[in-house]
Amino acid sequence: MQRIHVIGGGLAGFTAAITAAESGVRVTLHEAHHTPGGRARTAEGRYLTNEGPHALYRRGPHWAWLERRGLLGAVAAVPPLEGTRLRFRLGGTLRRVPPLALLRLARRGAEHAPVDVDFRTWATGQVGEEAALVASHYSAVALYHHDPGTLSAAFVQERLHRAAALPPEARYPVGGWAQVIDRMAARAWNLGVRVETASRVDAAGLADLSRQGPVVVATSLDSARALLGDSSLVWDSGRTALIDLALRTRRGDAFAVSDLDAPGWIERFSAQDRTLAPAGQQLVQGQFPLAPDEPRSVGIARAEEVLDLGFPGWRERVEWRREATSSGRTGAVDRPGTTWRDRPAIDRGDGVYLAGDQVAAPGLLSEVSFNSGMEAALLATGATETHRTRTGRTRRTDRTDRTATAG
């Protein structure tokens, strides 16, 4: 069969490359940077930070896929004691428990929420206006959006339900997400995938690759739009201020603080993985969503207010600090009346397929990248019913993997 080319070495790209190679297809993966990873790239140095707070949801489709292939590696859960230190800012003060109405609402599945009504309107009818606003702010932990209440009720409720699940679904790859990417890269290499780093593909290069066989474009939607020259490749995403801090350790600091007065979240990631910071220090990361016209300073000011409450004396304990803005790189958000099926299609025609966190695939955040990467690879390899019914063994394997992507 012709060689498949995958453009982008993040989670979507490696998922696509591995899926295609497991079908016996020759694959080349092109990564523009010297190291793969995309948004899952972990910084090198004393502080192992990701691009914003990252977590792997235990019930997500990529959890089972990675685990079956031995790619999951060591993961950390929130220690029981630390879990009791989850705090909530409400009314300008720190609370140990959220409003009961928020918990009641979070227990309901997304099937109870309508697609064509905004979340705040629907939630107000369920638990009242005040609790609906609080729930909207809390859901930003999995949305990175400045006003989740304006989004589709079904879309937000799915994220609220999973983000507030007990026991928590969130797990953290020990050593950062780069460890997962490294294992995926090794798997791809062992399957015969040719991985070319510092290999930036432009529009002319894409045309050349397309003549050689199918191409999976596993980049951000902005990059894909420029690469394909397709102005239709647009979808709403979030915009958020990011803050990373290394603080000298102090007993009694919160594990995490959810801002219920406005969307925002601060978490002490070294609580569950001590390898992320040197001994005697703790790594704290936060994200505070910004409106389209708000400068980063607004989000950072809110972050500092939350830090004052949950991490007393933090200013005198700072060993290292970094700030950034993430725009259009936080996954797709669905407006009322839309679902993931309305996002840019994976099959772009002429043997070109799209993967990433803003395309037409289900899931939360990185799960969309995984699902779209797998689907793009199956389409690119011709893994339709004809391919999947060649042998009984192939049929069983593919059915298992596609079932895992249904969520």
C-alpha cells in the first residue's frame, strides 16, 4: 500500500501513526519541532511543567487504548489526604465544601441536558440561578472558557459530570505528559514508523506528500487552516491565562482551589507527583479563562487572589514563576444547537484527513485528539468494513478499539 504521512507529533499524530502502522501500513510522521509532543510536551529543567494544567481522565477512551499497549506507564491519583484539601472560593472567602446544589447538578448525566439551550438557562431551571452560575464557573476546569454558561447545556453538563465525579477520574502521568509521548514514539518506532523531527511541512510540501498517498494533518486547527488553505476550518475554543509557580513547601497549603466566583482553577501538581519539582519545593499550576478583549493581566490578578487564599505567604516562597496565554489551544467548545458532529470533518477529501482537539470527534479535551487521530488513521488505511473483515482476528481487534472511542 502507499505510504501514509502524518503531519504533527502530538497525541493525535502518534495515535494516528500507531493505528495505521498496526494495520501493516508504512507510515512517516513529520514533526516541525526538534522534539515531539505538541501540547503534551513537558518542559525540561528543574520544573516539569506542561502547557497548562493537564490530567488524564480514567474513564476516557485513550486510557484503555494506552493501557492495552503498555503505553500508560506510571500514573498518580490524588492522595486521599490531599483530596481533603480541595477548596472553593465563593463570595471572596475560602470554603471546604461546594454548594450542595452544585453536587446535585453534577450527578446528572449529559443525557438530561438539551443541546439547543445554553447551560445557564437549563441549569437555572434545575437548581436555581445562583447555583447555576456556580456550576458554570466550576465546569471551567475542563473547558478553559471565560463563560461556560453560554455554551450548549449538553456539552457543559458532560464535562461538569466527569470533572466532579467521585472518586475523581483525573490521573496524572508520573514525570509529565512527555513520558506518555515518549512511550508512544517508541511504540511507533518499533512498528516501523519513520519519525522525522524538525520536519516542517508547508502547503507545497503537503501537495507533494498527497501525491504519495493519504495524509493525516494532526495539527492545531489554525495550522491546518493555513496548511490546507481552507477558510472553513474554524471552531470556537477557549482563551486562558496560565500561571506556573515553584513555591517552597509549606504544610497546610491547599491541594487545589476552584474559583466559584469566576471561572478559574489552581492546583498543586507536585502533591500527586513529587518528581515534578526539586525536594522542598512544590509545583503549582493554574488557568484563569479570559474574555476575548481581556489582557492576560486580568487573569493573573485573579490567580493571585486565589493564591492568597489557598497558599498563604506564597509571594515570599516563590522560587520560580512563569506566565503565558493560551489562545485557541484548549479544545473545542460547542455553542447551543451544535455538537461535536458539527465541527470540521475528519475526511477533507482527496486523501487528506484531519485530527486534533477541535475536529468532529467525541470526548473531553485530549480525548478528542485521540478519537480523531484513530478515526483519521482508519479512514486513511481504508480500515472500513472491507479491511476489518479480512480475518476474524482483525475484526475483533478493531471492534474493541472503536468501542473504546464511543464515549
